[in-house]
Amino acid sequence: MLKKIPVQQVKLGMFLHGMEGPWLSHPFWKTKFVLRDQADLDALARSGVPAVWIDSSKGADVEGEALDAKDAAPALVTEPEPKPVVPVLTLPETVAEPAPAPAQAQARVGAGEEMQRAAQLVNRSREAVVKLFGEARLGKAIDAEECLPLVEDVASSVARNPSALISLARLKTKDDYTYMHSVAVCALMVSLARQLGLSEAQTREAGLAGLLHDVGKMAMPLDVLNKPGALTDDEFAVMRSHPMRGFEMLRDGAAVPESALDVCLHHHEKMDGSGYPNKLKGEHISLLARMGAVCDVYDAITSNRPYKTAWDAAGSIQRMSQWAGHFDPAIFKAFVKSVGIYPVGTLVKLNSGRLAVVIDQNPGALVSPVVRVFFSTKSKMPIPVQVLNLSDPAANDKIVGREAPQDWGFSHIDDLWSKPDVRA
């Protein structure tokens, strides 16, 4: 039985079915769960949410009347509550210190530990986005609330360890690039938002915007979208229309926040005004759109696409840093901190003459990640695999440069970091 009660009457053990007010302002990523944690109850009390819907058949019931007569709504309902209207969320232009972690935040785990869960999430995400975008191509309006569970799953994985999902999403094939690119940008946006210290509501918006930023490509002709060679001028002009087409598709959807519309329309703008479609410049580009520009480009150039092979992640970071006028410098700096100077999967040479692949980050020591050593450049032979945390003085080694896997004939380098049990 569904009952609407004021927040003041909520107690532990109740099953929260929904909350009044805009869903993007809710204190939790999930809206249907049993309230068991006092910290979550306190967060709900501070949130400003006026009332909630509980399901007394799945959890504790309220004592006494659910609401005073003057407070409207009968206690029992047979139809679901109406979907709320989503307001525009004002985002800060600068963020000095990271925001405190939310009460429901998950403890960080190693990338290897998260890799298996992230791999399962990649598969589920692919299916969900293929379905979502396929329906969009057929003209079905997008309901942003239906996307929230996927954004929640991505955000949870990123909270446990951002490197796992972000790195695995980079391994997309040419055929599923458009779909998995959206999942990867969602994860990158969530990670960057947390690095910038944005609130959980703003982080949620960032993730949703990343997931939907390229939906306009569903309005592009398939022969142009999937063309294996260089586009003609006319074809490029068609592709440049995807931000506006996506904006129009999202505008006709349900509960799509202004921020997602903005990122969809403006993720190809550049700080120097040379981007498209509106040639916006500097501060005229919103914070989330500037974030989206960095995340979109990074995943695009580090992924295999129909017309180009991927650049290595660390080399991409270096190249992006040299594109003057393209990105917001402060946001790009935060982005590098979120993915690492040597992202997971980077082949590096150590001072000892050994080769290793980066398998995890040390957030407080970007130049000293966790690596898996497997090859000697002196003997030109594989060596016993060893995991080194280069931030530990006992490791007695350091990175002296990046290496290209193809220069060493390593055709399965990704297996060394994505499959922890693989040996060289």
C-alpha cells in the first residue's frame, strides 16, 4: 500500500517508494529502497524534500495518520504519483575544494577488485543504451528518469574505483562505438564532477548529460555515421548537425533537465570560440558543457572508430594539453587528476629498465601509479610478473617514459590490465 507522509514522520525500516519534488534534487541516487541507515535518514531530513511515498507492504508503516487533512493527498493511492517538473540547476563557475563525500558513498577499492563488476556493468550498459538509442532513432521520446538507474550504476562503480569502468569502456569496438561512447562519457563526467567537488545532485546531472550528449547521432544517416573513410565536406556538415538534432530530441522528451540539453547542444564548443554550433567563447560556455567537451574528446581519441585507430590514453592526455584554446585549463587540469597522467592500460618504462602496464592510480601521487611489471628491455624477454606500487618507497623504481606496445610487438597488452589473472 502506498502512502504519502511528511518527511518528519519517516523512520528507519520504511520502504521509500518515491519523493516529492524534482528528482534531481533528491538526496539519494536510488528512490526505491528500505531506509536502514541513520545517516540516510538525516540526509533526507536536511534535503528540503517535503514529503515521501512509502510502501507499507515492503517496510515499516507510519504511526497514526499519514497526513493531516489540510495537507492534501489521501493516504492510500492506486495510481503512481505524477512525474515532477525538473528545474534548471545553477552550477558554480569555480570550485575550490572537493565537497564532502555523501553519507551513502562507497569505499574505494582497487581497480582489479572492481574490474569484474565493471565488466558486467559494461555489458548491461551496452544493452540499455542500444535499446534507448534505438528507440530514439525510431522517434520515441526519451524519458530522463528511465536513464537514472544506469547513471546510478555507473556512478557507484566510479565511486568504488573510477579507473576500472573508464578503462574498460575505452575497449569498445568500432561497431558499438556510438553506444559505449555515451557510457564512457557518463563515467568520465561523474568522475570529473567529483574531482571538481560538485554536489551529488550536480554529479547526477553531469552523468545524465554525458549519457545523453550524443543522442543526436541517432538522427544521422547510418552510411555517414558508420563510414569507414574520411567524410566529404557535405557529410561533415551533416554530422555537425548532431548537437542541434540531439537538443531537439531531448527537448521533446520527459523530465530532461536544462543541463542535459545544454551539454548536448554545446559539447563541441571551444574556449576560443572556434567550436560549433554557436561559436560560444569562454565563460559563455556552461561549466557542464566545458566538462563535456573534455570528456567527449578524450574518449573519442582513445577509442577505435570506423575511420581511425585509437591513440594511447597517456599520449592523448599529452596531445590534448597542447591544444591551446580548446579546453578550459582548470577543468582540463581536474580531468587529468581524475584519470591520471598515466591512465590504466598505459605501457611505461621504469628506471630499472623493465616494462610495466599501469593497473591502478594513486590519487595523491599521479606520477607514481600501481603497475604490473612483466618484461625486461635488457634481456628482451618476459620476466616474472610483479605488481609494484610506485608510490611506496620500497618499490625503489619510477617511470621514466611511455612506450608504444606496437614497438615491442605486444598485441595483447590490454589483457595485462583488464584481466588480473593473465600472465605475460
